[in-house]
Amino acid sequence: MPAPHPSGLRVGVQLHPQHTDIGPLRAAWRAADALGVDSLWTWDHFLPHHGDPAGRHFECWSLLSAMAVETEHALIGPLVCCTAFRNPSVLADMARTVDQLSGGRLVLGLGAGWFEEEHRAYGLPFPGPKERMDNFAVAVRTVKERLSTLNPGPAGELPVLIGGGGRRRTLELVAREADWWNWYGWASADPVAEFRELNGVLDDWCARVGRDPGEVARTVMIDAAGLPLLAEYAAAGAAHVVLSLPAPYDMALVEELIERRDAIRA
């Protein structure tokens, strides 16, 4: 899926499944879908990673199953799913099933994992960076292979998204295996410039592995402070911009996101 001209920009919302209850989460994804976002996401963690570490938190794939049947228009997905948490063949089967429930609207976001405390709390290994990336690369390939064998298969295209900004291993894996790439930039002093630079690094990796760079959709996740940069991200090559939204879910920010998208498209 090539990155479109800025006039084709799409936008989404990632709903944080922490420090909230099921009712507000369900109301938020239904409201955002009705407002006209292009995609809806949640993250894949087992513990809160902001605020009270003992606060409320809900599991990713259980939420996605409910989101699949309670929304009608938006793409849905994990941004991103940690492949270390589940057997990758089982994960592929879960993703296929949720895609069927959604009528073919799932995007399978994958990542290597970074939050050591939740691994330890759930009895999961947390090796060093090299081994995590080695394991991640194997898991991505295993997920894709299993998806190709399932009966029935996915209901839609079920694109694979890889999240991360590692210039060497992550972006090489994106070039080889992903349909979408996601990066988040709120920790950067100049996030648009860094996104543009990483786009170039990904283009270089695509050239090295013999892949058309236009086959990898470029996406970026922002916080509320990044909303004024929407047009700049689009001009820098973003096909899809996702607003990361904590509870309580402020639908005024979602409305602003959509208004800015529509102004860029006009």
C-alpha cells in the first residue's frame, strides 16, 4: 500500500486501556467510529505503564474482539502487539478470528516488546535487545506463514504493521516483512524531521532488500500536542496519523483530528 499524497491522509485513535473501566472504553470506540475516524487501536500491555502501576488495566485481544463487533467503519488493531507474549502461531489464529469478526478490518500491529516489568510479573522471559530482536524476526515470519495456512483465512487483507524506529534491525525487518510501518515521535525535539529521516532510512533498506518502498505505508503516532503538526507529517510521507488518547477519552480531540484531516484533504 503506497503512501498517498497528503490529500489522502487517514487518521486514527489509539485508546489507552488503562486507568479506566470497560464502559468508557466501549463508549469511546463507538463514538470515535461514529465520528468518522479511519482506524481504532489499543495497545498490548498487561500493566499500566503511566500513572499508578497498580491501576486498572485491560487485555488487548479481548478488547479487540469486542471492538470488532461494536464498530462498523474503522480499521482496528493493536498498536502494537508484543510477539513475546503469545505463541506466534496462536497469535496468527487469534488475529484471523478477530479479522473475521470485524468483517476484514484488522491491521496486525507487531512489536518486540520493551516493558520489562510486565514480562517479569507474568513469568515471561525478557532477554537482552539482540535476542529480543532475533526472536521478534522469527515471530513475524511465523505469524505470516501461519496466516497463509489457516482455514478459513482472514476476511480481509490483514496487513502486518511493524512498530519501531531502530535504524538497523527494526527498519530492515520492516522493509522485508511489513505492509505498514509505525513510529511515534513525541519524545523527539523535532519529530517531523526525525520521521522524514527515518522514512529515508526505510527507503534505503527497501532498496537493499529489493522491495519497492511504495509497498510500505508510513504511519506515525502522536499525542495531543502533535495535532498541529498533522499537515507536516502528511507532507513528510505519513499515510496515516494515529492520536494516542488516554482516559478520560476527550472526543473534542478526536473531532479536532478529523477536522484537520478533512482540511488537508480539501
